[in-house]
Amino acid sequence: MLNISRFSISKIIVFLFVAIVLPVVIWYFFFIPELNTQDQKHSISSATYKFIHDLENRYRRGDFEGRWKSNKILCSDIPFGSKGINTNFLRCNPVFLGCVFNREFKHINPIYNIGEFKFKVEKNTMESIKRGGVKFKVEEELTKTSFWVKFENSCRSVNLPENKYLSTFGDEEPWDSYNRKIKIDKYYITNWDITNRYKNNFTYKSLDELKPSIEINTELKKQFCKKEGGQLVSAHVFEAATMFPIGNYINKNIIPRYSWGKKSKKNEIKPTPELCKKMYIKGCSEHVPLNLFQENGVSWIGIYNALGGEIEVFDNEFSKGEVYKLSSKYFSVESKWHDTRVKSKKLINFPRKRGEDIGAAFRCMFID
Amino acid sequence: MYVYRLICILMIICHSTFASYKTLDSEGLKLRWFTAFKVKALYERVIPESPIKNPKATWVPVLEIYYHTKNFEEKKDCLIYFTPGNNKLGIIKVIELKTNQKCKNHIFNSSLVMKKNIFNFNFRIEKNLLTLFSDDKSYQYKFNSDRTKLSLGIVDIGHNGLKLKKGEVCSFLDDDCKVVRSHTCRSCHDGLFTELIGSACLKAYKKVCGNIECGVKGNPACIRGFRAISFDSMNYCINDSPVAFCRDKSRVICINKELVCR
């Protein structure tokens, strides 16, 4: 019969402590990267802060060095060069961000290493969120921590200042935007937005994907903007964003015709490079190409194609049905449609090349 | 006795080694508060360079720190302080609560962090940096307050917050602009909400969950605005009210103080 004395039990316990527990404790204190000392120059939170800050700066500013424009950087998910596109399209662009995560740009890669910390993002963790933003998972190798990051798309829209405005619809309806934060997209919604964004397919196949979405009907346009968390731009909001602001409007007749304010007689202006920058109309292609995401037709609040560019469709809350901005690259300079106060209830016949499929582009607005 | 002492030492070592939040200077706490999007000072009698002393020997809520969890849900931490007095020294506690819970009602909840035996305690908030001063030590917490509203979820709480249904009110100020329902529209399903005119308050419109098309029969009337025309907002609740409009042939009607189209 085994007769174990009290002294033997003590020996066993001491042996277990020395053999098992003590090495574990020593290993934890000396061989695992220490998180709880204050001796490190960069703590994990400081390193995280710097990494997120640098990454967000890159996301928001895109290719601010101009390397893509000079075809000096390549990404497998962007299979076209810079010709025909303004570099603005890379700003707040999830496909570009995916290229950054895949480390396809050597000049950007240094942001991943901060002190002894190494951050990593797997592109397949990227997901679209509302309003064109994106979320993704970050991992840090040394501390083996991971966390999710959400970038909101701050590039896409501008605020309509809180003010009283006049709509040209109905009986010239007044309205105001006080205590309503209304944001309007600067650019048109693209084909890629419609087909790829919410499928988390962060790649481009061709330049056509960057073109304004004109093929879908108005109902689908409304549904897309709703999915984004907003709505199709209302005509009276677009008017407020594009009609030249001259203070309190009394009636429609004192509002300048053009979004840049100058009241001109019919034949005073001709399509010149300077005019084409203010509104890209028929005849401009002879002077300057129409690039995608080009900053043409900028209005007083900063949205583009206030006049010219594509035909555009809006929702119309002051009267039934939608309305169209016909001022576009399809109408010549003398056309009555090049007027911020004038909209059409129909997509009427207009001159177009044989076989060219033309519909109306659109953008979204958001009310917070 | 010898064995018991060894076991006690072992337990002390384990306790201090494996706790990740227990101290104010732990990286776990710094990372957690890194995602803070709002910091609210509850103790208003702060004097810079001077410790918090009054009322003596009392638990006082000091700070609320609102942050995002892993699923971008909102939570808050309360920092509460027991002021020295009656021969007792000060204690700092950090407790985790839901955003709608009041700190003062949960003072004796179990704490995430506790620091005892404090003589002097104060804090300072500057831009995106919180500094806690406790006797001869200071603890700094950086917040990510980038203007693009970066959300960084780290702590996994493991459950989703309550979602509001379509049509539920998520923000409402009454005619005197008193808060009837504080802004909780982030809790709407999909985060979408619609504004409508439901009171005479000029500061903010009533908001209900869901993206509801305004101006059609049966839906809220579209907002023209209280300042678009000269009209006394207190009398807004009338049929054909000029502060709203309908798209189709329906009329603006006031039902239960809300302007709708019928």
C-alpha cells in the first residue's frame, strides 16, 4: 500500500511548480512581446493611430503625387492608363485602396511598418458600406491583434448651405434647408457603382465601367440611391446647388441663366476651351476631350456638370414625375436648354449620332 | 504552510500577468478608447492643476467615453471617482455600460479598471487627447477623431444592439424644443431615416426610421421649411399648412401633430 507522507506531497507540489509553472511565467514575461511596459517608444495604440491616419490620408487623397497620371504606377485591378480619366477618380476609391492593400505601390508600402509593429490588410476582407465607404480588417503581426476599420467616403458629396431658396417649378415655390444637412454628389453615379459596388467586386475590367450610368431606368436609379442611404437628387435641390446665388430670390427672372453668373445675350458666347470648362456642350470635343471625372461645369457649391456634360434626370417633389436637365454635350451653344432655370419634363428628341445609345445620367443626395 | 505560501505567490503572479484591462496604463484600455467618438465630462467643477476634492468621500461620475465595438455598435465607459475624505483615500473605477444607461445609477457595477489609494486626481481633455492625473502619475489616451469619422472596432461585445423598426420615431423635439426622443437614428434598420414636420421646434425636424417617400398620399408631407415663407411656426398644424407640400393631388393634413398627405 502506498504510504505518501505529508512531506512527500509538499515535494511533489514544489516539483510541479518548478517544472511547469515557473517556466511558463518566465516565458510569458521575457519571451512574449511585452504589452504592459511603458518602455517602448511606440505603443501599439500610437502605432495604430499612425497607420490608420496614413492609410486614410491615402484613401482620401488618392494618387496625390501624380504617378498614375504619368503611368508610373500600375495595379492589376485597374487595367487602363490615365488617358481619358481625371486622377480624381482614385480619391476615396475602394479599388485603388485594394491595390494599396495588395502592396502594388512600393512608394506607399512603408506605411505598414511602424517601429517594431507590422500591419497587414487582406483585400478579401473589404466590404462596401453605405454612401460608397468601405470596411476592412487590419492585423498586426507582433501583438497578433486584429481589428476592423471603416472609412466613410468623404470625397463624393458637398453640403448645400442652409438657406432660403426658390424653386422654378409650379408657382415658383420657395423652400428652405435650415436644420437639414443636405449633401449632393459631385459626380455622376458610374456603371461600376451599379454593377460591382455592393457585390464587393473591387476590380475594374474596362474604362466603360467608369462612365456615367445611363442605361438603367429611373426607378432603378431611385432604388440605387436608396440602397446608398440617400435618394435621387430632387430637382429643386439641384437648382439650389447650381443656380448662381444672388441672395434672396424674388422671382425666377432675376436669377442668372448660367451657373457662373454672367447674364449673356444669346450670341455672345461661343464654344471655346474656356467656355467648355464652364459647360461641356456640343462643339467642345473639337477643343478639349471630355475626360471622365473631369471638373467641368462646377457650380457655386462645388458639384460638377451644373450645365453641359450628360443629360441628367432628377426626382421632382414639387410636381409629379421626373424632370431632365437637357443641357449637355448634345446641344449646341444657342440651345435654350443651357439654362439653370430650365428643365424638361421629357427626354425629347435631340440630335445624336447614329447608333449612340443615350439616356440620362444621375446622382444621389443625402439628408442627415 | 510553506506550500500554502507558494500557492499564494503563484496566484498573485497569475492574476497580475493575465489581466489585460486592470490598470489605467494597460494597452487594452488605450486601444479600447482609441475608437472613442465622444467624450463627455460629467464633473463640471474641474479646476485646472487642482485635484477633484468635493464633495468629500463621495462617488462622483467624472467622464463618459463613447466608443465603437467590433461591429461598430456604440458602447460607453464611465470613469467614476471616490473623492478622499473621512479617513478614506480616493478610488478610480471604469465601468462599462450601454449608451442609454446613466453612470450615477451604476456606480457599484463591477469595474473594468480600478485604482485605489489615491490622494489627488484630475483630468484634462485637449482636442483628441485625454490625460488623467493620479498623484504623481499621468495616463494619456489618444482618440482617433479624424474628420472622416473613422470607426475602429476592437472589443467584441458579441451581440447586436436593438434595431428600430421602419416608422418608429428615432429623434423628436417638442414644440418647446425639449428632447422627447434623443437622436438614436443610427439604430434604425440600415441606418436610414426620414424627416417630417411633427412639432413647432425650429431646431430640428422629427425623424422616423426608414427611407419613406415624402409627399405621396398616406406618407409624410415633404418639408418646405419654417423659414421659406413668413409664417408663425406655432400654428403649423393646420390643413394645407404652407410649411409642407404634397407631390400629387393630395392635401397636406395635420394628424396627431404630424403633417401628412391625404
